[in-house]
Amino acid sequence: MRTSVRSVVFATLLLFPATVSAESVRCTSYSGTPGSSAETAGMVFIPGGAFRMGSDDQRPEERHAHSVRVDGFWIDEHEVTNAQFGDFVDATGYVTLAERGLDPRSRPSMPKLLLEPGAIVFVKPTALRPGARLSRWWQYVKGANWRHPEGPDSSIKDKDNHPVVHIAYEDAIAYAKWRGRSLPTESQWEFAALGGRDASEDWSRPFDKAGNPIANTWQGIFPILNTNDDGFETTAPVGCFPANGYGLSDMLGNVWEWTRDWYRRGHAREAARNPVGPALHLIKLAPGQAPQRVIKGGSYLCASNFCSRYRPSARQPQEVDLGAEHVGFRTVLNRPLKEAQK
Ligand SMILES: [Ca+2]
Ligand SMILES: [Ca+2]
């Protein structure tokens, strides 16, 4: 029996009632920078501990759940914002990969258009045809970059406190190095995203038991209908949703976040301490394919009918040289609590 879009939408509205508006949250007044030059400004110390990394109950790439122990580390309270990235660019003159374009030697088989400065932008289709492919709603837009998220005619005016996007992996690394930091490993990121809760808890809904959104995701039927119950159709200013048990915002949703680990489908079964993911030489790449790193947490484009990766154990590959409108990052400082300036 075919189910009409209308009936699915109605069921979705029953499941995810509207509860907040953008105006009702305090996030909108944040400047986008912590306002301090201290080494750990805007960071939270995560005490080390053990947890079950991965999941045997979700998607195949999350298997196998296994025991992991991580040492304590500092991590940004929120995704790196446009204001923070702008400070970096102002200080260093850094130009992102999306602004430079790709070196043809790095991608010999790639169409010329995709080598030009630009990035991929989500364009909501007006109708969903059976068999529609993902690429139908992602378009490579020349001139799209962190300053112009939707293309050359767009801007980040009044978005200082939004997460920076269209950041390739090397851009994220460059920012982190400038701050004397690094990017989280997947295990660090997943441990931090749990916020002290147990991995076995139900993480399947981006709403709490009272129906309040816990993350900026997509409500309705992706990719054609966003009922926008959480108040944000695209990125939200950082910190608009309740912080997790460690005081971290937007670990789930808003924008995907880079981790250092190379992507390989699934986890090893063996217990590990401070794992860093597989070595690149163990990963088979197709000719001309760029290697991929793990991104975590899902984004404002994740819906219950399509991505649903707004869970700590969820993971996705991202080509290291591809800027995207829904991918950002946050940094870590691998230093014990007592050795870092507070
Ligand atoms: Ca949203
Ligand atoms: Ca996020």
C-alpha cells in the first residue's frame, strides 16, 4: 500500500510537535567568540573514562560496539564560528581550499568544473521522484565558500555566531594549529557527545521526552518538506539548544564535525585506549578518489526519514578536499587539566 506524503507529514507532526521558536532562545545574542585569550577559552575539560564506542543496533558502519578508554582532554564548547574563523583569517591571511580550488594533479579524473573554486550547496528539490539520487539535491556552486555559504550572492552578515561551513579538512587543521590545538579523534568526539550518558540509552530522536528539540535537525520529509519545528531551516547560531552533560552544545545536529580518523566502514571489535582509527594504507581507494575522514553528529539536514545520524555513534565519510554547506568542526587540546591555563 502506498503512503501519501501528506499522511507521512501528519504522522511526523504528531511525533515531533512544535515547541520552540528561534526568538525564544538566548543564543541569538552571542558574539561568536568566548571573549578571552586564555589557552582554554571556550573549552571544557572532559575527564577521561571508558565507554562503549559504536553500536550494534544502528547502521552497519557503526558496528562493532567495543570498549574504549580515552584520556582526559579539552574540547570546544561549541562549533567553530564564523567570528572565530574570521579572526584566524584576519591574523594569517589564510585562504580556504574552497576559495583556492583544487589542484588538477590531486584529482586527475575530476571534471574541470569541480576543480574551480567553489563548494557543494544543498538545493531543496521541488518534488521527489522515485529513485531520485542524492546528487540531485547537492549542487557544486562556483564561488560558494565560508564567506558565501549558498554562493557568491550570499553572505555571512549577521552570522558571526553561526558555525563556519565549507571547511575542508586541511582548513580545519590549519585553524586548529593556529590555536595550538588539534582536531578530535572519533573516539574523543563520541565520548564527549555522550555527555556522561550511557551509549545504550535511546538516542534515536532529536527531541527530549517533553518534546523539546535537543538539536538543530530537519523535521518533516527530507528533502522536500522541512516543517522547521526547531526554528532553524539551515544553520543555527551555536548554543541554541541545551548543552549536554559536559556543557557542550550542538554535538548532535547543526553542522557535521570533522574528526582526525580516516574513514573505514565499521569498527574493530577489540578494546582500545585512545584509538586513532585505521592507517590510511589499509584503506582501499578507487582511482581518483580522495581519502575520507570521519565526520560526526549529523546536521540541520538530518531527518528521521533520511539520515537520522544525530546520534553519538553515528558516522559518515567525507572527502578531505570537499567543502560542504553542512560540515564544520570544533577543536581539542590534548593536555591534562592541571597543565592547561584555565
Ligand atoms: Ca532545523
Ligand atoms: Ca554539530
